[in-house]
Amino acid sequence: MFSYYGTKKRLASLYPKPKHTTIIEPFAGAAGYSLLYPDKNVILYDTNPKIYLIWDYLIKSTRKDILDLPDISIGQKVTDFELTDAEKYLIGFCINPGSSCPKITASKRCKWNNYKRNIADNVDKIKHWKIYNTSYEDIPNQEATWHIDPPYQKAGKYYFGYNKMDYSKLSSWCQDRQGQVMVCENDGADYLPFNFLANHRGSIKNNTEVVWYNDNYKKVGNNTMENKELLEGK
């Protein structure tokens, strides 16, 4: 729905399909995985109050609400318009894509006008979703598909809440989840026995994505042609 630093938009289809009717994303961000399966019972959590406000706004908005938002040209500021905080944050992430916090001034990379049309076309699909401004530690354990995409251990310093992360504690928590569990990470993380997922071209550099699955769910082992194409930006 919106641009966000570390979004799983391009990688989401490489993860296993959900095996449960409920998908839980404890570190929601832009919820790239859940957006592939909007008909599921999606429950999002994020301690970042700006991310929370954006999703709360989107869940409650209509197609008309989105289309009524202003187009933004290069050099314009979100403060040039009468907008709610949620609207400013939503647009702010898209006027300078790939940022970890919403921006004020539209850069030459601004993609908001395209995002607006896409959001308007899809916002009605997420009316049943739920969003909570709550830490992962407080989420009830339950049978569900858990798509866990925390601030990366080695490369997550720009994420909200990174300085408070206890990865040893997170490791135990992930292994204790009921149902289908997938944990996203970047090469170099060591709090779980991660496996290779894909080489991926980020906004600044190439990255190697790794993943951990709990027992009874498939592992990813080989660098497939599809994954190579991700690296090459095809």
C-alpha cells in the first residue's frame, strides 16, 4: 500500500503461502506479505505510532477518501496541504520511497501519485483487517501463519525500536509460536539457524535475504532463476 524501508513487496511471493486462515505480522511495516492474501484474517502489530496510524487510517478509509488526497509534485511539501497526521505519514513514505520514516518534501523519486491510485483500487479489500500499536511480546500465542519481519539484527539500525531489540529473547519467542512460522532476516543474523532465501536489490545496495521456518514447513535451499532475477532487478 505504501513505500517503506525494507518492505517485502518484491520478496513476499517467495515465502510459503499461508496454511491458516489467520495471518499475524508482529512487525507490520508495509505488510507486504499479508497484502498478497487480503482475504485472510489479517492481524497487524507495530510499536511505531506512525505505522499504526497509517494502517488504522487505511482500514477505515474508502476509495473516495484516498482519491480525494492531493497529488504531490517534486518539491512540494505535505505541510502545503490540509491533512491529518495519518495522511501526512502515508504520503510522506511515498514521496521519498524506501525511507524508514515519512518525509516532508517530495523528492525526484516521488511515487505518491501512483501509490494513490493503487491504494484506492485495493483499500476496500482490507476492511476486516486489524491493527494494534502493541509490542510482539504481548501478542497472544495462537494457531496462525506468523510472518515475522523484525528490525534486522545487523542491518536494522534505522528501524523504529531497533535499540530496544533483544534478539535472544526474540529467538525464543519465535520458536514458541503455534502454527506456521517464518522469520525474515538479512545474511549475518545468528539468533536462529537461517537459510538462504534470495539475493535482492535494495534501494541502496544488493542484499542477501535469509529465512527461518519452524518444523514441518519447507526450507529454501537453491538460488533459483527467479531469485537471481530479483538480484538483477528484472
